[in-house]
Amino acid sequence: MASAGTDGAPVDALRAALPPGAVLTDPASTEAYRHDWTRLPDAGFPLAVVRAGSAEDVRAAVAWAAEHRVPVVPRGAGTSLAGGATAVDGCLVLSTERMTGVEIDPATRTAVVEPGALNAAVKDAAAAHGLWYPPDPGSFRISTIGGNVATDAGGICCVKYGVTRDYVLGLDVVLADGRLVSLGGRTVKDVAGLPLLELFVGNEGTLGVITRVVLRLIPLPSPAATLVAYFDGPRDAARAVVAMGARVRPSMLELMDSAVIDAVEAFSPMGLDRDAGALLIGQSDAPGAARSVEVAGMAECCEQAGARSVFATDDPAEGDLFLEARRAAGPAISARGSVLAEDICVPVDQLPTAMERIEAVAREHRTEIPVVAHAGDGNLHPALVFPPGDADARRRAEEAFAAILRVALECGGTITGEHGVGRTKRAALPAQLGEDVMELGQRVRGALDPLGILNPGVLW
Ligand SMILES: Cc1cc2nc3c(=O)[nH]c(=O)nc-3n(C[C@H](O)[C@H](O)[C@H](O)COP(=O)(O)OP(=O)(O)OC[C@H]3O[C@@H](n4cnc5c(N)ncnc54)[C@H](O)[C@@H]3O)c2cc1C
């Protein structure tokens, strides 16, 4: 007898279309697929979870969902900080976690990757051939390439090396009607037809399910020299970043305010200066003598912006310690309580204003808002921290969240630089895009997914 979900969909037909064990319906097993890292309180209950092992499995699952009008939530590792991989009631969660193949072709400097491969696995496989896959979200050890492509993930090295989009040469995608299409390929140049490949990078699983990715690789960079500067406050540090824009091309430029320095030291003592108001960590991987020229340029910008101390090292191991301090910021902030994660991005010259206005939002809404930033990109991650279970504090944090999105737009920026709109920022999307662009997006989505089954509730 066919088992049925809330909408009467015959799950037995799904089971029959897929290899044994690929479909989970037992609530004890599907529970792990309801939430992503955002931990939205209103996450739904899936009808089923498919753990796809191949593109054919994905195709069969989406075709079944289209036939039975079941919503599909594509899922990589579930590290979304925007609720993008959160289940809705009665949906099919389509997990790519078992599709982990990675093949490197040194001759064409490409990697052919299945969507469930971790970003770190691609980096490791490329490094074995002296090659590098640069995009490095803070989650690179735990997030998948499929998720990275679907969100156009950024990270620390974007300031010099760009974002995920800059490395995607080809994609295989299962469309909402179950057809599998190939876009792009293994060539760096390809202008045949409409640039549809670009449409499938950063759409957050709303236009298709990615089943294969061709990535561009580059040679491994030179070891980096590191600059560390402490300031009295984040505004001075931000002014140093603005000054650097016209002078140097760092391979990393990250900012931590005093609350983040404090949180990191409390979480895992690293000897950071807890009396400082802000910390800037910059790196240069320029070849040869250019590296020290670039570090000296960064140091001068910091001194002119009023840095209280500046320190530089050529020792990669010493530099890595500061990078680890930066990478510890996320877990350290999470350890302080419940967190609403922001991801605004402003033109770099607006960084000092944005930092100042976020401080004002924190005061006005009586919410703790530590800020860590991919400062060289103008990409700020204010984290709104509140005690778990405190409804009033949560309400104030939510109001502060909306206020910071307004700050981003008023500074000429965007409500999301790299995490995506997901479910958490969709209310603010019309204010950024305007009526005509919203309508254009809805037409594109409607043309590719007329039944509206792919990740409903994400974007709009
Ligand atoms: C500690 C931490 C640090 C982070 N740092 C960064 C950072 O520096 N930069 C950054 O950009 N992000 C960062 N993130 C956010 C997150 O890791 C990224 O958005 C990442 O790209 C998500 O990958 P995932 O495999 O976990 O995807 P998921 O969370 O599973 O999904 C993310 C989105 O992609 C869609 N999706 C997933 N797989 C597919 C597929 N095969 N086809 C179509 N759609 C798909 C989902 O539906 C969802 O909308 C961080 C997260 C954490 C927890």
C-alpha cells in the first residue's frame, strides 16, 4: 500500500524510483534535515528526505516532486545562515551529501566536482597538483560546493581573488520539471547563447538543483606576509581600510571590533589586545619584493588612520595564528547566546559610516552587536546576540536586524553580500530591488519553475 504524506503524495512511488535506502521518512531520521545553521523556530516537517547518490537520483526525485506538486528544498551541508536550506511542511528535502566526487585536470586547470563535495576537499585535491581553488567561506571545512555555488559564497580571500561565481565554468542542473541540462563547460571562454550559466549561480536553489560543477583553478599563491594593527575604535580601522583601497591589493583584509576581540579571547585565549577598540588583519601574497612594499603601504595607512600599534610578520606560521583568531570569531560569538547573523555589504568608502551607524543601532535597540568584517570588500557581519529564550530581547534583536538592513541600503549597499536572502531577509528585498526588478525576477522564476516547487519561501 502506498504511504502518503500530508498532501497524499505516494512516497512509495518515490522509493521505487530511487536506489534502496535513498528515501528517509522516519521522523527520527528526517529531524536532522529540518534545520540549517539559522535554527529558524518555524522550520517545517519534511514529507521525505532523499539522499541522492547521483544526478539520475536527483532527476528522478525532482520529476516525482513535480508530478505530485511537492515543494523541494535542495540541501548541501545545511550551513546556511539565512534559512536557505530550512525545511517547509510537507516538502522533499533533497540532500546531495552523498555526491562527493572530485576530479582534477591539471592540463586545463579545472576541477569537475559533484555538489556534495566539501569546499575543503576541492582545495586539498587541487593542492595535490600545485593548484588552488580560492573561494574560502568561513565554513570551507564543512560546506559543500553545491551550496557554495547556489549562494555564490564569498570569504576571506575575495578581496583579491573574487567570489565563487568567478570560478564556475560549467554546471549540470536538474530543472523544476526533472530535465537535466548542461551549461558552460571546461573552457575559460564561451559566449554561445544567453549567459544562463550565471543565472544558476547564487539563486539559492530556486531555479534548479545543481548536480555537477566545473571549477576553474589557479596556481597556488606565494606564502603571505601578515600585518596586524590595533585601533582605539572600529571607525579608525575602517578609515585605514578606505585609505588602502587606492594604494594596495591585499590578499586578505579583515576587521574585528572590541566585542569580537573579547569574545575570541574568552572562547580561546590567543593573546589578542583586549584593551583595543578594533583589530585589522591584512595579508599580502604579492610575489618577491612587492610583498614587503605592499605590507609597508598597509602599515602606513594604519598609522595615518591613528593605529595604536602596528605589527608585521613574514612568518606564515605566525600569520596563520591571526587568521585562526579571525576564523574563531563565528564560534566565539555563537558561544555568547542566540545569534541573528547579518551580512550587509557597502561600498568600501561607506565602511566608517556603516560601523558608526551599527553602533547607534546597538544602543537604540539595547542589543549586543559584535561586528566582524571582510573589511576590504565592505562586507560586514554584525551578529545580534541575545539570551536564548528571552522573548523581549529577541524582539529587540529582530528590530535591530531590520534597522541594519536599512543602514546597508542607505549607505548604497546590499542586504546580503554572500550568505543570501534566504528566508531571513526576504522582507527587505523589495526595498533593495524595487518593483520592476522584483517583477523581472518573479517572471524568470515563474518561467523556470511554473509550479513554484523549488525552495518556496526563499527570496520571496
Ligand atoms: C561558521 C560559518 C561560517 C560561514 N562563513 C561564510 C563565509 O565566510 N562566506 C559565505 O559566503 N558564507 C559563509 N557561511 C554560510 C554558508 O556556509 C554558505 O552559505 C555555504 O555556501 C552554504 O553551503 P552548504 O553546503 O552548507 O549549503 P546549504 O546550507 O545546505 O544550502 C544553502 C543554499 O543553497 C541551496 N543549495 C544547496 N545545495 C544545492 C544544490 N546542489 N543545488 C541547488 N541549490 C542548492 C540551498 O537550497 C540553500 O538555499 C558560513 C556559515 C557558517 C556556519
